[in-house]
Amino acid sequence: MSTLRPVSVCDTTPLQRFESQSSSGEEPSSPTASSIIAAAAAAASQTPNHNNNNVKLDLQLPTFVGSSRSQGPLYAVPSSNKPPLRGPRQIFGRILMDLCLLSCVGLPMLGFSLWGEAVNRGFFCNDSSLKHPYRDSTMPSWILYLMCGALPLSVMLVVEFFRGQDRRLHSPFQKNTMGSGYQLCHLELPTWLVECYHRMGIFIFGLGVEQLSTNIAKYSIGRLRPHFYTLCQPVMKDGTTCSDPINAARYIEEFTCAAVDITSKQLKDMRLSFPSGHASFACYSMLYLVIYLHRRMHWKQMRMLCHLLQFLLLMFAWYTALTRVSDYKHHWSDVLAGSGIGLTYAVVVTSTMW
């Protein structure tokens, strides 16, 4: 009797392995391998006027890692080569294009700030909604810029950095092919840096569009703020004031401010009540950050901490909106409209990120 030599997987063809497994009733060692071999056998059996011995299967099977059931499921490693890296020309070209898009939003905002003139909207002397006292803002602008501008950018920088260091976020067959796709000075840029640039760019662009929409409404409507009478002390063209009975029910468009301590900035700002810029800014930034943390952070056993952070962020936006009414900076409808603008843009912008 001749000595039997163990037959390895490499000594048999895919079709022979499929036939041997089918005759013995043994299931294939891998669902991926069995599907490929079954497809090859089906293609061979459907070829007309050919003998199975003359059929040549020209298949490019992927390389499989592992050779037995004990090693767990087999992973198919893509055989395609890594695409070529994009160099400095592509990097600076993309940055230049992004700057052009941002300038399309930023330049109109700058124009509104420097040369914008709101619509000259009149008032009624018996309108009690314009006779509230003037107060300083509970939420000053520098706190708003810090919480709604610097905080989201800092959080995105930290999150993307740690995501780039955590290899558990990637499946086993992606480790060899992952990369940013960009190189500078013969060094490939880190993936987390490119992702951070992408997320920050979308946030800044959405913020610019949101603020531009708010400013267009402000200068197009020209609604007077609740502290208009206190700040301006209007005097009509004929020298009369709102205390004169003749002006009780008149709609007045031509007037001057008799207050001596009012500045030109305050004169311009008193006509920009609708919608609230603070409310739109806070709602956009906080909702964007809430959705970003939900999508980019794998909290697992810290879900309560995640919900607590999201609650605090949303409460900051809510409190900011409420202070604009309590400080008599805006009417309640101004705050409602501003909040709606910010929330809408946050949802639209974040829906295009994933």
C-alpha cells in the first residue's frame, strides 16, 4: 500500500475543494470562501458544450488570513494598492478653495458690520413694548464667543486627536490601508489632522451662513429694540415728543434722538432687534456640538456622562436665549426666530457630515 500524503488546501483547486466538501457533508471553513467557491462552481456548470475537465476558472481570489476553524473567521484583505498621496499642490488648492467659500460668506457679513444701514422703521408713541429700561447684557459677547466659538473648536480638536490614537475604532482589515491621503514635505499628514480640518471647516462655514442669514433679516426689517424710548428719547420733526397728546396715536417715522450720551453704534444697534443674533449663535453652536459628540464619541459605559454634557450644552443655549428677553435686548418673537434659525442650520449642516 502506498504511503498517503496529507493533502493541504493549496494542493487542490477551488472546484475540487467545493466538491469534496459537498460530498462529505462538511460546511466550508468560511462563509466568504464558500460563497466564492459556490459562485465558481455555478459558473462552470452553466457553460454550454464544455466538459468540466476543460473548464478553466480565471478567478482572482482574495488572500485569506487563517487556515482553520480554531483561528476564528477569515478576513479578506484587499489586494488593491494604496492610492497615491496628494501633495502640496492639492493641499493648498483645497485650502484656497475653502477660503474662497468662506470669503463668500464672510465678506457680506463684514459689509453689513461696516456700512450696513437698517430700514428706517417707525413706531407708535403708545407702544408700551418699546418703553423698557436699558440694561447691560447678562451674557456678554466675550462669553458667547468663548463658549460658542472657542469651545466647539477645542472639543473637535481633542476628540479627533484621540480618535486617531484609538485603533479599536477601525476594523482589522482597514489598518493597512488607512491614511489621510495627503503628504507635505514627504510626510503623510495624520488622519486625525485632516478629519479635524474637515469638521472645523464645516462648523465655521455653517456658522457664517447662519450669521449672514440673521444679519440679512436684521437689516431688512429694522425692528426697534424694547429699550428704544429709554435709549433714544425721540423728538419729532416738529419738535414735539411722545408726551404731547397730538402724538398719542401717530405712526412716526421721522425723528431724532435727544439723548446726549448715546453713541453711533447704539443708534445703529437699536434697530437690529429681529431676529436675535445671540440666540441664533448659541443654538447653532450648542446643537452642532451635541450632535458631534453623539456621532464621533463611543461612550459605551459612560452614556450618562454623555447625556449630562449634552444637557448642559443645550441649557447654555436656552439660558442665553432667555437672558435676551429678561435684559430687554429683544422681544420674545425675536428670540424665537433667532433660535429657530440656529437650530435649523445646525441640523442641516450636521446631516451632511456623516
